[in-house]
Amino acid sequence: MATLRTQYVVNRPIYSEDSFAEDFEKVSRKHKTILGHLKDYVTWDSKRAKNLALRLLPIIGWLRTYRLREWLPGDVVSGISTGLVSIMQGLAFSLLAELPPIYGLYTAFFPMLTYFFFGTSRHISVGSFPVLSLMVGAVVLRLVPNEGDPANISAFQGLNKTEQRVLVAYSVTFLMGIFQLAMGIFQVGFIVVYLSDTLVSGFTTAAAVHILVSQLKFVLGIDVKGMTGVFSIIRTLEKIFTGITGTNICDLVMSIVIMVVVFLVKIVNDKYIAKLKVPIPIEAIMTVIACGVSYGFDFQNKFGPPSAPSVEVFQESALEAFPIAIVGFAVGFSVAKVYAIKHDYTIDGNQELIAFGISNMFGASFRSFAASTALSRTAVQESSGGKTQVAGLISAMMAMIVTVALGFLLQPLPTSVLGALVIVNLKGMLMQFREIPYLWRKDKPDCVVWVGTCLASILLGLDLGLAVGLGVELLTVVFRTQFPRCSILANIPGTDLYKDRKDYLHMYEPKGVKIFRIPSPIFFANIDFFREKLVEAVCMTHKFSNTNYIRSMIQYFMLQMPTDNKEIPFQVDWNELPANIIVPRVDIHSLILDFSAVSFLDISALKEFIRIDVNVYIVSCDVYIQEKLHSCMFFDNEIKTSMFFPTLHDALLDMLEKTRNDRVFWSSLILQLLNTKL
């Protein structure tokens, strides 16, 4: 039995856009000129100054509404938990940047101090991120290789290899911050939309593979020099397998034990996240245990004075620092957006660029390397009760305490332990391989972007891989726009609804009428595709090919007729034509174009597209497009404003009414002409 549904009945005239404008007065709007926009931009008052201050310092907004008794306990617990994770990740990810572990602690502390004031996200944990660390490490290895002389940079004079690498790392980070700050000032935060979730997922998965390979030498305890460039991962694997016979069994066993224990405890944390108020800090526990049984690095226990970056390093690394800046912002903004939606507040992409830029510049001044956020660390901060960036500030204080007061406890920390912690933290990124079957079912072009970005990043390196991924993504956008899925619509009987006629049974399609839906903008690159699809859909190929011939014959014959005979009605039966006369029969007399999905168009392309010998109706055309058509003198004697209608139903009803009132055609004139010429 059919379900009873609420009914509605509409009783109104049939409207074209012209008749609608006659019956309803439109609001007159004045569009600002470029000069007007510039005037507004340079005009300042107290209100604009206040809004600017609130936008540049978001802390003013949320600190005024801070619920001390309700939020502070959760922020404290969250800050301590996140601080432990941030410290361990900073120590581990410093290996990826080819730096001593102490600089990972700097990265866990300094960038967070400035993000606390300038950031708009209340939940992300700012600090080291493995992908950025690896990208910085690639620049470090290129300028200060393991073997051979470093690059010819005057700032390297008098420095040992470690100091040279530190100089390169914080100089690249400072330049990265400059790029981010500049993009924020010039309000180009929208660029993140070009880094789709699919592209970022494929890129980070490839980065996880690079990171995994780079840590094998620490886990195995063998000496393999770092490599960069195209196919570096293959050459690194070759060196690892060549020297695998020299594996340090102690390092290998310790790494395996740590990975297994940390992995199992992380599963427990995930499974019982609702019952555990604070996740078990297994990484910190295992690090302390490992420090008691082995010997490692000799940490300093205090911060050095601020250091100026090297301009020469800027010149050498500018092309690499820019993609690092983009990736750092894209990852941070994506994670921030997830938690902003979850907790119902807004974040500002341009302000996030400014915040990350200042944070990286400030951190680099104290020798930290590139900072962004990590989803796992942010998840700990949010799930353990963190409400604001007070939790982030407390986690930074934890890093400061460890660095200044407890650094000596980390002296016997072996690199194999850090390598094992790095590998365990790659689980989330490596598990993204499971997305491939889902993406293939959901959207094949997206799957191509994922696979292309991942493979290119693995084989060609992260910088070239990101460029290839962007290229593949732009190609899919061009492909979708240039070759969209067009469709012929028909009416659902008894309604004013129109659907693809292939999808439903018992559709109503008036004889001689085709409704063609255009699902994308119309411009020079796809106009020929649309024309072909239109011809294919409405079966008008012969019509188009013979139009000029028939038109010229009619014009010629009318010149031979007396003037008073031009209005004589006549009709022709196509079946009575002589056998040797081939004139195509045209079944289509009206074409309705659905422009509801057309956001912009190339006006010259449209003019050629609709110059066909049938009645053309354009439906649901955007008001902005119509205004452009008027301003560009688009309309003439053949193309009139009367072809525009607000809805498909209005256009179809108007066409049917005109067809019923005009059954007399000039086709018999063609027959008379043909017989005369024969």
C-alpha cells in the first residue's frame, strides 16, 4: 500500500524570466568597484581595529570566556598526557630530521608558546610531525651529507658536522615560517583546498614508507648513510640489505620488544578509551626502562641563546622550504578542522597560516625544526579532557622541564629505541593503504590521485611526489570539467520533477522535445564535448549537417515569390517526396537546456552552442550569468531574453502551449522548391 504523504498544490502563471521580472520587482543592488573595495580596505576606525586585534590574537576571545573550575582540571590532565607523548615523539622524530634528539624537545616547546597566542584551534597539539621532519632531513642531508664535503656556505666555517646540520634545519624552518606568515598576511589560506584529503592521505602514506625505511638502520644497528633524490628509497634498501649481516642483535631485540609492547598497549588505549581517563603513557615508560639498560646520547641540559638563520641556506633551500610550508599548514589545518567541527567552533585558515608561520620562525630562532601537528598527539590532547590551548601550554612546560631539569636522565637513550618508537607511531599512516578499495568504489579519479601521489612520493621523493600528486589532481579536475556526465531528463508523471530518463520507468517525454542537463561550467575546453553529447542525445546529426542547405534554399525561393504570398500557410508530407530527393526528417522541434549546475560560462562558446535550428530554452540560469550576458551584449535578433525560464516545468509548459497554437510549418515550401528545381 502506498504511503500517504503531505500534498501541495501550486496554482500560478507560467513564468519566463522576462514575465517574472515584470510581475516581481527586483531589488536594485550596486556592485562595488575595485576603487570602492580599496577604499574600504584602507579606511580604519576603532571597530575595525578591535576586530583586527581579536582576529590576530584569538586568545583574547576564548580566554575571556574560559571556565576556570570546569575546564582547568581537564586541561591540566590533558597537558601532562600530551606533554609525555610530545616529548617522546620529539625525541624520535629528531632522527628523521638528521638531528640530535635534544632538538626534538626544542620543537615540543618553543612553537607551542606562540601558537598559544595566535592559533584559532583549541585542540591541536603543535610540535614535531614525521613527514615534515623527514622533508627537513632531506635538505639537511643534501647540504651536509654523511660522506663528503658540505655545501659551499660561508656560515659553515668553524662548525662541526652536527652544528652545520642544526644550522640548516633551523634556517629551513625559519624560511618555512616566512612563507607561511606571508601567505597568511596576503590571505591565501584558500590554497589548502587544492590539497584534497585524498592527496594528503596518499602523500602521508608514502612518507610513512620513507620513514619506515629510514629507521631500519637504527633498529638493525647498522651504518647506512642517508640518501636523497629520485629512487633514494630503493638505493637505501639496497644498502640495508647489503649490510644486514652486520646487524646489532642487542639493538634489534630491544627494538622488537619495544615495538610489540608499545603496539599492544596502544591497542588497549584505543579499546578502553572511554574507561581510561588518561591513556597509558607507554612510550615514556619504555623510554625510561630503555635508558636504564643502555647507553646513548649525551644531552645538554639548557637552552642556547637565539640564533640567526643563514641567508645562504635560504637561497639553497627555498624550493624545498615552500612545499614543507604547504604540507605543514595543510596537515595542521586538516586536523584543526576535524576538531572544530566536532566541538562546534570555527577556525580561520589565514590566521592559522600566521600562527604556524610565527611559531616556526620563533622556534627556529631557538634551533627547533619544522613544527605542525600530529593527529595521534592531538587525539590524546582532546580525548584526555583538553578544552583549550591551556593544555598545549602545559604540554610545552613539560618539555621545558624535561629539557632543563631532567635531560641527564635521557643520556643513555639508544637510537634503536627512538627508531622503534618512530615505527610504532607510523601505524595510522601506514593503515591508510586500506583506503584504496573504498576509494575505487567511491570515486575512481580520487583513487588514481591517491595511488599516483603515493607511488610518485615513494619513488621520486616527497618534494617531487607532492608536485606529481598536485599535477594528477589538477588533471582529474580538468577531466571532470571537460568530460562531465551529461544526461537527458524527463518528467515524473503527475509532478513537476525531472530525472534522468535512464533511471526511472514510466517517464513522460513530450514528442519532439529534449531536456538536456549540463552538469558543469561551459567554456572553450568543453564546448565541443557538449555539442557532441547533445547531438548524440537528441539524434540531430543530420539536422545539423543539412541546416545551411535548407536555409539557403528557402531564402532563394522566397526571393522568387510575390511579396503578398509570403504568409501563405502550407504543409508537406515527407513520405510524398520524390524517391531521388533525400531531405532529412527532423523530429526535434524544441530543446530545453538545464543550467542549474552551470556556475560560469564562456559567452562566445555559449552563443555558438545554442545557434541551432530548433527552439531553445535555457532553464535555472544563475542571475550573475544573466547579468553578464546583458552587459556583454549577448542578445540579438536570434538569441532573445525570452528563452530563459526559472524552472524546467515552466519551460516545458510554455513550449507545449506554443506548439499547440502553431501547427502550421513552412516545410511544404521546401517541397515546392525541390520540385521546381528538379
